[in-house]
Amino acid sequence: MGANGGAAAKPQPPRKSATGAKVITVTSGKGGVGKTTTTANIGVALARLDQRVVLIDADLGLRNLDIIMGLENRIVYDLVDVVEGRCKLRQAMIKHKQLPELYLIPAAQTRDKTAVSPADMIKMADQMRPEFDFILIDCPAGIERGFRNAVAPADEVLIVTNPEVSAVRDADRIIGLLEAEGKKTPHLILNRVKTEMIRKGEMLSPEDVTDILAIKLIGIVPEDENVVSSSNSGMPLAFLDGSRAGTAYRNIARRLMGENVPFMQLDDNSGFLKRIQRLFGGQTG
Amino acid sequence: MPDSTVAIKGVNDGLLITLDPVEEWGLVTAELATHIDEKGAFFNGAEVTLEVGTRPVRKDELTSVKALLERRGMTLFAVSSDSDTTLESAIALDLRVRANSSPPSGAAYEPDALLSFNSEEDGLAGVMIRRTMRSGRSVRSQGHVVIYGDVNAGAEILAAGDVIVWGKLRGNVYAGADGDETAVVCALDMQPTQLRIAGYIAISPPEKRRKPKPEVALIRNDRIVVEDWDG
Ligand SMILES: Nc1ncnc2c1ncn2[C@@H]1O[C@H](COP(=O)(O)OP(=O)(O)O)[C@@H](O)[C@H]1O
Ligand SMILES: [Mg+2]
């Protein structure tokens, strides 16, 4: 894959990828754990690694991926317009301001949630596969229609959870539903980890969480107040180098591309770090 | 089911209603209503397990059967099916589900059919599940339940007989659900949210870091006790 450092937009014919895009759905069961933040940041990180990326906001009625991506004011058409044939797929794809290989298909804001079916999502993803490397789908909370829409086309599912009992319980429920559907075992992103609290035994550790869920971790994202400010300014953290959460997201992106990225040092407590490395390295089930 | 599309049969903890898997849905549900109405208030208060075989039942369809039963004073409790669509609908309505793959429908409650090997020992038929049961999943059996895997918090097992968990038990478990006080619950690591045997209920003491060991729960002197399992 040729390096393409500059971010200058230049018109170019769509490249054909040999294998087609990998469709990745980001889900959690519980709301507010960081699905949208994760989708935005992994999308940006992948695009910065020269991947051709489409983000789909499947959270009908509660769209906000566009806001976090800073693209709200460019929306003309949305997902439901595509499904109902009011526009072509291309017309609903909003190109990012700085990253010319990053697109967003926004959710509809006020329409009926049953306007989109799992079959529609599969069709849409298949239409885009040849021209992209990654299609990331931001899933709504819950286990109803919106969830089924979002996971229907997925080749891979990422479960986002927080180190809290209720969030982990919902993640477990989601994993059970995915198993029942015969989906590939999902990977886990543990978000909003506070090392201080874990050390004091006040928060579930990554080990506690993987012990319950028995699936492999693909990322641990620390609690980082920059996440909030960057989301508010429409510039996901993964744009900037230096922040801890941003680095965590970029590492996840590289792992999704097949790279073997060692785990970020969460702190200098070597016992803790060793345990985490073990969780990533070996089978955890 | 001889030339009827609906079969209603009493099972220990409620009613099992089997609906023909292929006949037109509208006809089947109409016949169901007729069947129940013919019996007057006979089924009032019953908990119903609905068995629909391979038929894919959409959520709205299931919702209307649920309403049909509720109007007649019955509750739809569980759905048993081979169809993923049906199971998803049931899950979406927060009903218990039972995937039907092992015993073919119709023979589901014929233990003899399952025990027809040339066995020296008598025994009760049961359900064997070879995977971890995650939150929100449930199993119900007229016989025993064996889980080769964990039972996570939020999962639920209900058995007329015994429950054996070859793994960690964290969820809710109910053995001897028809009142059998000799039923037992065994697990390699016993930490259920709630454990019931026949008419007794126990909860696990708050978790302290402890070494998992195989244990068995049973009723002794009118209460549930948990003992080391040492063969
Ligand atoms: N690692 C983090 N550190 C601090 N705040 C975070 C982090 N991840 C998410 N948040 C905040 O949590 C809130 C919910 O995140 P969001 O991505 O919208 O969740 P979801 O899409 O799952 O509902 C947002 O205010 C977001 O900024
Ligand atoms: Mg969201």
C-alpha cells in the first residue's frame, strides 16, 4: 500500500481493492459507553493510515456521528434517503474536510426506525465494498431492530464496554445474541479505564472484564477528558498525536489492519502491565 | 397432530401449545383462539410455552399471539423454535426462548425416545448445552440440564431435575422446579446470583476472592446447603 502522506484533496478515480472492504460494526448494548466516539476515532485513525474508509451512522433518530466528525453542516441526504431511493448512495456520502479518503453516511434524524432493514444494510455495504478498505458502522444502543440492522452486514464486530458491572452485563448479552446468530466471535474494546481506580480495587480491571466475557481485547482506552473537548470541536482525538486516548485508538486501527501492536503502557505498575499483555497475547477463554 | 393445526397440552409448569409450522399463520392463530375459547375459562392464568417448529415468526406476529393469549387471561412465557427469526422476535419481546435443535418437535417431551439406547441404568432425559450461557439466555427442561461451559450472570436455568454446570455458575438457577426436593445443583465454581431448589431460595454470599472448587447445593434439614463435591 503506497504511502500518501499529504492530506490535499485531489480528484482520483476509485481504486479497486483486491479483497473488498472489511465491514466492522461497533456495538455495546448499553448506551453512552463510547460507541460513537470509538467509531469516529478508529475511522480517523484508519484514514490517516491511508485506508479508504466509510463511516455509517446506524443510530436512526439519534444521529450524532456527524457532529463528532464535524460534518453536521454538510448533510444533504441520509441513510434513509438512500434506502428509500431518494438519492444515490454516492450523494449521501459526505467527504471529510481534511481526509479525502474518509466518508460519512449520516443517520436520518427524525424518521421511522423501521425504515431500514438488515437486508438494506447488507445491500448498501456490498455496494461499497469494492471501493473501500473499511466500512465502520456505529450501532445504536439496545438489542432491537437498529442493532440487527447494524450487525447484519458485519464481517467483524467490536464490542465497546466500560469497566462497570452493568456495561459488562450488557456486553455479555450482546455477545450471546451474536453467537446465536452465528457471527464470528467479536473483539473487545474497554473504554474509559482509570488506572488509579483499578489499582485501588475500585474499578473492574481489564482482566476482570475478559474473565467474564471470555473474548479477546483489541484495545484499552483510558479515560481522557480530551475525548470530550475534541468531540465537541468536531475533531476526533485520533487527529492529534500525543494524547493517550488518541494513541489507544490509533493502535486499535493498526491492529485492525493486521499489525501486531504492543499494548500501551497504562502506567508504570509492571504487574498490571504484565497481566494486560498476557490478555492480549494468549487465548483468553 | 392429527388434522389440527393447534395442539394444547398440559406440561408440569403450564401449557405447551404447538402450532403447525407451515399452515397459513392467520388460520393457525384463528384456530388457536377457537380452541381456547371452547374451553371457557379453563386455561385462565396459565403460562404458555409456544412451540412453532421451523416457522419464522416476525415480532409483530408474535406480539399479536401474545395479545391474543393475554386477552384470554394467559401469559406467553417462552417460545421454542428452530427458526432464528422466531427466536429473535421472542428475544425482542423479552420472552424466554428455547432453540429446538436437539429433540425434534413433537418428541420434545418423550424421554423414552432419548433413552432408547440399550442402557443398564435408568435415568431421566435432559438438555446438554455445550457452550457458555451469556446474560439474557435461558434454558428450561422437564428433565435435567447440563451446561458444559459457564453460566454468566443474567443467564437463567430452570429444570424439573438436576442442574450440572461444568464451569462457573453466576446466573440464576432453579432445580427441582416441579417441587422435587431431592434435586441438586453442581458447579465447578458456585457463585449463582440466586439458587432455587423446589420451594427453597438461596443467594450467594458477597464475593470475596476465593479459590474456585467444585460444589453441590442440595436441600438438607429444610434449607439449601452448599457442600464440597468430593465424589
Ligand atoms: N475514553 C473516554 N474518556 C472520556 N470520555 C469519554 C471517553 N469515551 C467516551 N467518552 C464520553 O462519553 C460520552 C458517551 O460517548 P458516546 O461515544 O456518545 O457513547 P455511545 O455512542 O456509546 O452512546 C460522550 O460524552 C463521550 O465524550
Ligand atoms: Mg452513539
